[in-house]
Amino acid sequence: MIEKFKQKYNITSNFQVLVIFLAFAITGSSTAYIGKLILHELHITKDMGLKFWIPRILIIFALYRIVSLLVGALLGQYAFFKEFHRKSLDKIPFVKNIYKS
């Protein structure tokens, strides 16, 4: 499974895989924390139902991409994360059409 991952994204070493996994871990934790702070500042709480979950999902979706590129750049893996997000956005039909035009 790791070899397939390395091949798909042109990763050259197991150390690079370790750094990328570390970047994913930092990104996920940071995004959740920053998203929580943003929702708190906007006075949006869990007891608001969909008025909480919809903004939370949208904020985390946008933040995740930004934070992962920043963390990836700090860890020397910017090219990987740029390609990773390009490939993941290709799977969303309306987004694919927007940035390719």
C-alpha cells in the first residue's frame, strides 16, 4: 500500500512518506483547532444544529487546503501537497470545471 502511494505521487523515499504523514497529522489537528476558534469568534455553537455544522464543514474544507500547503511548505513537501490537492479537486465535477477554464 505504501509503495502504491509512493508511486502515485512520485515519492522517492520512506523518510519522505514519514514527513508527509506528519504533515497530514499536523494539518488535521491545526485545522480542527483553528476552525473551532473561528466558530467561537462568530458565536456559532453546537446547539445551533445545521447553523453550526454547515459553516463548520465549509470552514474546515477551505482551511484544510490552506493549512496543508503551509505545513507542507514548512516541511519541504509543498510540491506533494499542491499535487495532492489538484488531484483531489479533480474528483469534484463543478470545481474541476471552474479552475480548468
